[in-house]
Amino acid sequence: MCTHTTRRLALAAATTLAAALPAAAQQPKREAPPALGTPKAFTLPPKREFTLANGMKVTFVPFGTIPKVSVYTMVGTGHIEEASNQVAL
């Protein structure tokens, strides 16, 4: 029984040592990153704001060559938008 316990302890020690060896290896020195370049000039294109005939406000900013759209919708709903005679509509 002593041999079995000794064998287990030796196996545990060997496993621990094998797991610790990579951490003990010397890490190479890291190189410094290259110097930063000068930033490119950036200006926003002019925006156009207008209101459609139905009252919807539009802001138009052309950017890039691929058409992109971002839509923000605000709908007045809820108790604060109801009149006193419009309960729970």
C-alpha cells in the first residue's frame, strides 16, 4: 500500500512540475510599437435639414459611396398623449 501512495505522490509531483515548466520559461522581450503616423484630415460633409409636407423632419448627410440609411422614429403614445376623454385607448 505504501508503494501505491508513493506512486500517486510522484505522479502528482510530476504533473505539477510539467504544468509549471512553461510558466518558468523565459519570455522574449516585446518590441516597442512603431511610431504613430500623422492623422489624416477629416471633415464632415455639410448636412441638409428640411421638413416634409407631412411634418416629418429630415436630416440628410451624404457620406461614402454606398447608400446607407439610419431611421429614428418617435411616436407620441401612452397616457401622457391622451386627452381626459380618451381613457385607455
